[in-house]
Amino acid sequence: MGYDVARFQGDVDEDLICPICSGVLEEPVQAPHCEHAFCNACITQWFSQQQTCPVDRSVVTVAHLRPVPRIMRNMLSKLQITCDNAVFGCTAVVRLDNLMSHLNDCEHNPKRPVTCEQGCGLEMPKDELPNHNCIKHLRSVVQQQQTRIAELEKTSAEHKHQLAEQKRDIQLLKAYMRAIRSVNPNLQNLEETIEYNEILEWVNSLQPARVTRWGGMISTPDAVLQAVIKRSLVESDYVAKRIPGKQAVVVMACENQHMGEDMVLEPGLVMIFAHGVEEI
């Protein structure tokens, strides 16, 4: 709907009047052929009933509409209009293109956001402030928080219940596997064979390597393992493979059948160096 003509200072050119609502054009659009201009809201509502121009009845649809020419937009923007809040005491008269900016800051705007200064600090439209009650608002906030906490507790309880069910399912599966293995011991052997083959496949994908700087070794604090690592460094007949992207080599029992039992760490013995590992 257009602006009330009575709000404008001076005469308004008839070309700036919407033929549907008889107000000054608001968000104007134009029919392409007859060039009649209308408020966007007015013509959209008109088209819900019939697909013709309200002035000359030529065929027009929403898809045909175009923005009005720049000269018409400039004429509209220069019109002087009274504030929407004139009934609330505002006496300002502004250019039409500055109206929205003025309304956002107009102290007479009943919907302008204001902050309660009585204690709660709630921001609300100005016209709601006289009926505002801080205690009632804070009580409402507390109730909302309590409801939210109850919902969170309910959700947490549901998650705990689901987790407990998952744990029970896992325990049942483990018990089921133990029962199957007790009936068919070969199943355990099959699993071990599959795991061993996967380890061999991984080891075969690694590149042979050697350590060029022993002093940079990052050793374990475990004294026994330190001794094992030092022994492996001294003896040169161990096959070592480099772990890609790391300053580390791995000595696998599957590639070093002569390894002593004290050096066999499943699936192998890993040695890490700060510097000095290169592929062969």
C-alpha cells in the first residue's frame, strides 16, 4: 500500500500516485508496455485476482513487472513526508528516502527498543515499558531456565540409558564370542592368522632403512626396554623398515626370526630417533 498523500508537503505529481490505492507509490514497479506504475504490494494483490493492467486492462503478469525509471525514483526520493509517529508527538518532516533511517532513531517511535532501568535490564519496545514488571519477567526467566535444565537432564538420562544398553550389548557379544570359541577353538586360530597376514602385508609395504645417527635416539624410560633397544642398535644383522613420514624404524619379529624372546614385542620392536633415519 502506498503512502497517504496527506502526509506530504506540497503537491505530489499524479505520475507518482498508485492507481490502485491512490497513495504515493511505495516500492514502485512498472508494467513494461503501458508503463503504468504501481505499489509492489498493490499490484501483487491485484494479480491474485486477474492478470491484467488495472488501468488499460492489457495482459500483464508478475513476471512482466520491472523497476520504475531512475527519474521517477529520484522524484519520489525528494518528496517531503511527515514522520509515521506524528500521532505520538513527532513533528519531523524528512525526505522520503530518509524516512526509514529517521524511524529507526525517532524517540517517538512506540516500537523503538528501550532498556528497563528498574533492575532487570530487559530490552523491549517502548510502548511495552509502562506495563513491564521486572519481578514477573525474572520469574519467567527462572522458569525457562528450569525447563531447559529439566530437558537437559532428561536428554542426559536418555544418553546414559543408551550407553548402558550399548555396554550390555558389547558384553553379550563378548560372551557370545567366548561361547563360540569354546565350541570351535579353530576360530581363534583363524583370527590370529588373519591378523598375522595383515601385519605381513603392512611390513612388506615399508622401505628398508638404517640408522645413521644413534645419539639422537628418543628412548623409553623403561630400563629393560632401553637395554633391548641398545642391543638391537649394536647388532647389525637385524632387518629394519622405516615408518613413512617418521624418524623411526621398526624391527619386526616376522622378518627377524633370530630375535630373542626378550626382544619380541607384538607386533614388533619400534625404535624412534630424533635424527638420522634414512631409507636404503
